[in-house]
Amino acid sequence: MFDRVRIVVCRGIYCNEGRRADHLLKALGPLLEAHQTGTDLPQVKVETANCLSMCGAGPNLII
């Protein structure tokens, strides 16, 4: 099992068109909070990136 997990959300020009990546980031907060409350699951760190070089499939995130 992993000690920690990292999620990277792309906020590049194509992934965040129409603020799609921003909406994804906003939705992740409550989900992760519920996931981590009272469990022994690994901590999750959310980061953003300017580009993940997968623009045609956005909004993108990497776990």
C-alpha cells in the first residue's frame, strides 16, 4: 500500500477551457475530505500543472 498519493490536475489553456479543470478541482475537495476522514488510507495531495501534454483529452489529471 502507498503511504501517500498525489493527484496532479492540468490547468493548461485547453484543459481549463470553460473552467473545466477548475470545476474538477473544486469537486475533488469534498470527495477527498470524505475519503480521508477516519480511515487508514494514504493521504492525498492535490497539485496543479500548467500542462500535462495530453491536450486533446482534457481536462486531464494524473494519479
